[in-house]
Amino acid sequence: MNDVATEQPTCTFAFDPGEWEADRELESPLRGDDSLTDDGQWECPHDPVSGSDHCPFHLLHLPPAERPDGIDQSEALLRVLKEAAECDDRTERRRKKQFVGAAFDTLRLDSVVIDADDNYPLDLRHATIGSLDCTNATVTHEMDLSGATISGESRLHGTFESVRCFGTTVGDLTLDVSRLDDAVFASADCGTVSFEDATVERVDFRDADAECVAFDRASIRRATFDEATIDTARFSFADIRLCDFDDVTFGVGNFYFASFEEADFRGATIDRAVFKDTTFDGAYFNDVSFALANFIHTSISRAHFSGASLGEVSFYESTFEFEADFSDTHLGWASFQDCTFDAADFSGAVLEQAVFRGATFEEADFRGVDPAGALNLKETTVERRLRVRPDVTRAPNDSYVCLQGSTIAGGCLEQPTDGTAIYDVAGATLGTVEFAAPDEVDVLSRIRFYRTRFDAFDYRDDDIDLAANQFEIHRNPDDLGERASSLASYGLALTETRRDEESEFGHAFESGGYEELRDRAAERLARDPDRYHDGGLWDEPDAEGLESTYLYAKNGASKINDNQSAAEFFRLEMSHRRGRYAELAADANSRIEWASYRRRWASNLVLDWVTGYGERPSNVVGTSMLAVALFAALYYVLAPGLYENPLNYGILSIGSFVTLLLGQASKVSIPLINFLSQVEAFLGAFLIALFVFTLTRSINR
């Protein structure tokens, strides 16, 4: 090995930061360093190699013919570091640890301990390194690789205080560290950087450009990725307390089973991301743009997605604790199936094809939401309050809100100022829910009640005018089902329109052409409706279903002591029961079955005519008057000479009718007339009893 010369004071290599900056938009990390000369250059402080004017660390800058042989650069660096540790002069110690602009084919620092009683970094700024091997190394102060170029594979394994790679160009770097205080890759240009299984206090990737960063199973206290561009980011099983992803761009993001105490993705752009079994204690996705994202079994406390643009996203079986803010969000295809929300705010959001089937909300706000035709809240549960008021200013200018099978404890379902909102509550359970609309709107014509259960639902405090609709809550316009079907299909037409026009999701929205895109989708649907839906969204209700509908309505009205509504619903329940008997008779397999159902049908009909199913005393009065008149006529026909004055036949009939109430009527010599008189007396007693019953019932109602 060549000896270090003594005739020359120092290496003649000098580094000009300006030349480095000329090819980049970054400021050299040397700027502001007090070791620079008056003309802004850094001059090497190390002794040259014998026979050369360059030190061991800058020899590779010379032509090959001018380089001495047998120089072990790694050994020379360790020797200089040892000398630096023995220096009493702190300035000299710092200068000896500077290897700015050094060039290494391979820098081997494996199985070494680099320690000193100072805080000066191992300064490799602007170095050029073929490969870096720090296996089983311990470095107790900062390793500064800022502005360096590391072209080959590099490995940092062991314990490091700080690794600084600001503006560094790195090929593949693995940091398998048991402890690392700081890892700075801000503005770096990286291939693959791996922190798998590492424990790091702070990670800084601001403005970095990387092919892949891997933090699988890593434990990080604070990480910053603001405005970074990363093709693939992996955070599987990572544990990160605080993480900033503001305005980051990810090609693919993998967050399987990751845990974030607080994560900030505001303004991020991510092509594909997977958050499976990920935990967030505070997540900020405001104004993010996701082409494809899956949040599967994710748990998020305080989720903020306001202003986000999500092309395809699934939150399958995710849990949102405290607040979930999706206000002003633009969702393409979105599934919130079986999610759990404490308080969800979708006000002002655009939901092109959003499904909430099986979701559970404590509170949910959909006021001002643009559902792009249909809002699917089928089989959801709202434990406290649901508020919906669709915004239908864009095509198709109406909306269909599906609440089939849902349980809504309370809230307000509103009609828009312009346009129509069709609320489908078939099979739902409604608590203290109100249907609100402008005064001129017939609310009932825009609601589908079918097998709907009512639990504290109060018609009296609602804009539904039951009396004007004869309490027939199932009556809808004939075309309501077809309109609902068309609205439910609009989202698909919108997706196909965007695909055929090769328009990326969110592009038209951002460029101001979204309204025109929506109009073209509506035109496509109108031109070929059979392509997207086949007739009405639901079949005509059968008698059994209508009977159940009014049974549930009656029970609900009775619970809140709305006796008038309960009475009317009972009449309609019995009326549709008669219809069910008719349907069963038509489908009977034998004459016995047919006769049985026809008998029940006839009994039901008589009960309706005579008493209005026990709710109409006037029906009993009318029936009684008819009976008196018919018997008077019968007496006249059978005994025309009994009385000279025909009025006496009426008197006989009235007397017979009230016999059991007022006493024995006058006897007639004709046995047949006497017999009929007794029959009328029995019938009269029966009708009088029915009158008392229905009158008492109606008064109690």
C-alpha cells in the first residue's frame, strides 16, 4: 500500500457547488457551510497519496493512468476517522470528517463502530459511491450522504443515529436498522428504499421521487412524505404514530394491517391503494385523488375526506369512529357495505354509484348530496337521525332514494326545491321520521310504502296529507316504478359515457365540463332505456303485501295513540284481506278450498257494508234503515190487505225492529207476518248492538 505523502500539505481536489446545482433545481447541501472558501468552493483537507496530488478519497476523479495502485479507500477512511477522534482541535476534527465529493467503487464499513465525543457528521455530501456496505455497523453520529450518488446496492444494518440523504440519488438501499433517529430522503431520487422491520424515530421523504419505498413491519414515530412521487409504497403491518402524505403521488399504495395514530394524506394523488385491516387514530384525506382504493376492515377515528375525488373505492366492513367527513366529496363507484359510522357527513357530495347496503349509522347527513340518479341506502340502520335532501340540479334532475329494509330511528327526508325525490321505504322500519316538502307538493305520491313498519312515526307531524289521499299510503303514480328504475340505472349510463369518451374520472369535474357529461349520459339513457333497465323497478303489490302494509301502519298509529289513522288503516287492512281471499279462491286446488275462501270473502264484504269493519256507525244506521224498509215492503207484498194505510206497514216494521229494545210489538193474525216480525226483531237487536259497538269504538278513536 502506498504511504501518504508529507511534501504536499493537502489534496488539491475542490468541489464547486454551483456546477452541481447547474444540472438540478436543488440548492447544494453545501450552501451556507462555513468550510467553503471565499469563492464558494469546498477544498479537501486530507493528505494526498504518495505520488499524487489527490487523497485516497478523490483519486477516482483522476484518469485511470494517474491513479496509484493498492489504495484501500474504506480502510483509509476508517483510519482518518480514528485520527479525527484523537484531534484536540474541534475545527480540525470536523474538517477531517469531511469527504465531500469523494468517489468510491465500494465503501465497506461492515462490522465497524464509528464513535466520537462530538456531533460532527460523517460527511459524504456529493460523494459518488458504487455500493455501500454497512452491515453490522454502529455509527453514533450522523451519516450525511446529501447530494451523493449511490449507483449500486447499499445496505445499512445495525445501529445508526441519523442518515441524511437530501437530494441524493440512490439505487437500491436497505436500512435494516435496530434503531435510527432520523432518515432524511427529502428531494432524493431513489430506486428501492427498504425500511422493513426498522425502528425509526423520524422519516422525511418530502419531494422525493422513488420507484419503491417499503416500510413493512417498520415502527416509525413521525414520517413525512409531502409532495413525494412514489411508484410503489408498502406499509404492511407498519406502526406509524404521525404521518404526513400531503400532496403525495403514489402509483400503488399497500397499507395492509398498518396502524396510524394520525395520518395526513391531504392533496395526495394515488393510483391504487389498499388499506386492509389498517387502523387510523385520525386520518386526513382532504382533497385526495384516488383512482382505485380499498379500505377493507379498516378502523378510522376522525376520518376527513372532504373535497376528495375517489374513482373506485371500497370501505367494506370498515369502522368510522367519531366523525366521518365526506362533505363535497366526488365518488365514482363506492361501496360502504356493512360499514359502521358514528356520525357521517356526506353533505354536498357527488355520489355517482354509491352503495351503503348493510351500513350502520348513529347519525348521517345527506343534505345537498348529488346522487347522480340514485342513492342506495338499502338495508341500512340509522340509530338516531338521518337527514336527506338530494340536490337534483344536474341531470337526470330527479333522484331515487332506496331505503328498502332499512331501520331509521329518526330524521327528516326532504324533497328538493326543484325536481323530485322518490323515497322507497318498502320493508323499512321508520321511527320519528318526517317527510318534508314545499306546500304545493303531494308528498305521498313520491313515497313508496310497502310492508313498511312504523315505530313512533307520527303522521300528524308530517307533511303527508293522509285525509286527502283517503289514507291509502300505497297509492303511487302509475309510472313511479319505471321512473325509479331509470334513475337507478343512470349511474351505469354515466360510467359508460365517461368510458366511451375516454375521460378520466374527475377530469371533467375539475375542468368544468361535468354538467355536460351528465347531460350526455341522460341522453344516452333516454335513447336506449332497455339497455339499462327492464320496466319498473318493482312489481305491482299483491293483496297479501298490502294487507301487511296496512297492518303495520295500524299498529304504528296505535302505538302513538293516533286513533283516527289507526281506524282508517284497519279498514284498509281488512279490505285488502278480502282481496287476498279472492286471490286464494282463484288459485284454489279444490272446490272445498274455493268455497272456504269465498265464504271468508263474503263475510268480509258483509262486515264492510254493514259496519265499515267496526269503524263506521253510519254504515250500521244505513243498514238498519234499509232493513226496516225491506221488511215493510215484504209485509206489504205478503199481506196487502192487512192495513188500509200503507204507512202502517212501516210502523209495523219499525216496531218489530226495536222489539227487543222497547218490548213486544203488536201481534198480527197472520202467522207468516208474525214469524217475519220476530226475525226482524232479532236482526234489529243485532244491528243495534253493532251500532253501540261501532259508536263507542269511533268515540274512543
